[in-house]
Amino acid sequence: MKRIFALMISLLCAGLSAAGALAQSPTDATPTTATQLPQMRWSHMPNHRLWNQAALRALATHGQPLTSMVPADIDQWCPYYREADVAGRQAFWVGLMSALAKHESTYQPWAVGGGGKWFGLLQIAPATARGYECRAGSGEALKDGADNLSCALRIMAVTVPRDGVIAGREGRWRGIAADWGPMRSATKRRDMATWLNQQPYCNAPPKPVRKRSRYQSPNE
């Protein structure tokens, strides 16, 4: 009798564990690693793996509000985002930054724009970085690709949840467009969105092909 009771308890616990796994939210799922990420738009650059790692670390900490929400305009940028797990959502945000870096700095972490106003991969002003309490608070520090991306995610993790969109305008520019000029250009938004829509993390995985039985009639 004791053995039967113990077996029943064991089966019940196993069932509860399985139910808990099915109920996981994206933020509970196992995040991806830099080596598991698909190709990003900056993958041709020497330090792209370091940038990916830094972005993933930031998304797992101060950037987590981004993967926990669904922006209202997400279908324009990544149709599968709503169904994606945390790894897929993280890949999207890294991919978005890599697409944005094309227009901000052409992937050059040492870039300085605006007559010395903006620095690094995503062209962040030192005053803005300090205002968001980024670790990189000077122009020289913002030339570090990893720190620049970490700072960018700190900014985005405030503006995107605040405005509920990736890029929009209602009286003022909202979301990422509040701080990054390329997001205010329809042509550049289209370029970024087109590239993102072609990436595996923004598309539903293909459905498995059902094999037909050897004895099944082709007309069935």
C-alpha cells in the first residue's frame, strides 16, 4: 500500500511539473547565448560576438522590460514576436540594434557624429548616457561597442514600455524614435523592418511534413 501511495505522489508531482513547464511565460524560458544567435546585420565585423554577448547580458538584466512586453507596432517589425519565447525575443532586440547600427554608424564603434555630439555603434550622446545612468558616461567610453549597446538597451527599456511602440509619432516621436534619428525616416524604418522580417526569429517555424503511409491511397 505504501508503495502504491508513493507512486501516486510521484506521478502527481510529475504532472504538476509538466503543467508548470507548459505555463512558462517568455521571461521564464531559458534565454539564448551569443553562440546560438543567428546571423546579425553586423556579423561581418570582427567584434560582433562580443557585441551579441553584451546585448544578451543587458537583455537579461536592465533590458528585460523589452522582452516582457509586446509593442503595439510589433507586427511591422517581427510578425512572430508575440509567439516567440524569450530566446526569440532577445534575438529580435539584438537584431534590431544591429539593423539600427547600419544607419547610425555603419557598424563602426569608433564613429563620432554630429560634430562631436554622438558616439559609438548607436551614436549616443554622453549627456544622455549619464542621464540614464549608463556605465559609459563619456564619449570615449561610448566607443566601446559592448558598453554602447548596454547603454542603448537601458534607454530603450524605458522609452519603448513608456510609449508602447518601437517607433511612432503622436505629437512627439515615441519609442526608439524618441532618441534615434533613423527611426524617424520611413525609408530607413522600411529597410530595417524588411531585414528583420527575413530573419528566422521573426518567422514561424515550418510545420513538419506529415508522411503518407505506404498503403494510403493518393486520393485519400
